[in-house]
Amino acid sequence: MTDPSESQQQIIDRTAEFVRSQMEGDSSGHDWWHVWRVWQNSLFISRSEHADRFVTELAALLHDIADWKFHDGDESAGPRAARLWLSEQDVNETVIEHVCNIVATVSFKGAGVDTPMESLEGKIVQDADRLEAIGAIGIARCFAFGGAKGSLLHDPEDPPELHASFEDYKKKSGPSINHFYEKLLLLKDRMNTETGFQLAKQRHKVLEDFLDQFHAEWNIASG
Ligand code: ADP
Ligand code: NI
């Protein structure tokens, strides 16, 4: 892992302040603390990888800066906002291009859609973000997102769908429980790094136990 220089550290600190000010009040699970945890998860995973820390930290901090989920499905809003910020910070074009490429490709895009990450730094940030979708925090975020978007908790008459394209995935507005089958339970086997995979295994089990209990409580009357 390459440590950032003093001037790079100042840019990281300024970026953290900027992102915090932009995302502080969000109630959909995409608030500053989500970004902070992705940042910390990325640093944790980087310890066993030979990654460029400056790129990893900037990409983790900026990964949800203008997420398509909150910009009418516009996937270019995130990389555009990241580029605008970084170009004001005296960051060189190679780093800007690398960070924006990670921001553009980090998101899950549907069960049937491959989302390969080209660089090691991208793989780390994607794993760090995916860990946030599973385990206890993943469960909390899923229902927070559903509440913010007006979704039902569960509807047994509305089954999950494994979306074959990003367009179909974008359009969905199903109950939050469906999201477990459409995304969350698929993440463990899509982790990029060994450290990410080991953490994902524990968090995956939390999802399975939660779903068993949820369905048992739901079905109490039908035995
Ligand atoms: P990604 O970029 O991979 O989508 P995010 O950090 O933006 O990752 O977080 C996405 C999180 O938002 C999901 O893990 C989930 O908790 C929540 N979410 C997204 N879509 C839905 C949905 N349709 N129903 C419930 N939760 C959702
Ligand atoms: Ni995220």
C-alpha cells in the first residue's frame, strides 16, 4: 500500500469535509456515515493489498457523491460531480480519470449484470461498499432506503425478480424484502478481494438468519 504524501493527505481531508457537508442529512442509508464506513472498510481491506492509497481513499469518499439512484437514473452525475471537485483541488488528470472511473462503475446494476472492476483500487472500494449492503448495517440501510422511497416492507404477492439489465433494475420499485433476493444475498460470491470475501461470509449469515426469522414471524398464523 502506497501512503499518501502530505499534500495528498490535505486533499483527502478536504474531500472528506466536502462530502460530509454534501451528504450529512440523508435518511436513505446514503448519509456521511455510510461514506465514512466505506472509507474505513477500504483502508482495512487495503492493508493486505498493494494499492495506491490516495486513489483508494478519494474514490471511497466520492463513490456516492451524486448517485444515479437520486439523480433520475443518470449514471453520469456521480463521475461528473467527482471530476468537478477534484479538478478544483489540483489533482492530476491520471488520478482524476482513475477515481471517476471507479465512481462510474462501483454500483450494483442487477442480478444478471456483470460489474467488473478494472483496477485493484476499484476492487477494494467496490468490496467496501458491498459490505455496507449486507450484515446488520446492510439490513438497516435496506429498510431506510425503502422507507425513503415509499416501499412496502414485504408483499408475499409481489415476488422478487432477478433483473437481466441495468434498465430493468433501475425501474424496479418492489418491497424491501425483495431487495435481499435481488441483490443483497448475491454479493458474497461477487467479492473481489480475499479480505472482503471473509468479511462478507459473516455478514451474509446475518442476512440469512434475519430472513428466516422474518418469514417465521410473518407466517405464524399459517403455522
Ligand atoms: P450500490 O451503489 O451498489 O447500489 P449503495 O452504497 O448506493 O450501493 O447502497 C445501495 C443500498 O441501498 C442497498 O444496499 C440497499 O440497502 C439500498 N437499496 C437500493 N435499492 C433498494 C431497493 N429497491 N429496496 C431497498 N433497498 C434498496
Ligand atoms: Ni455506497
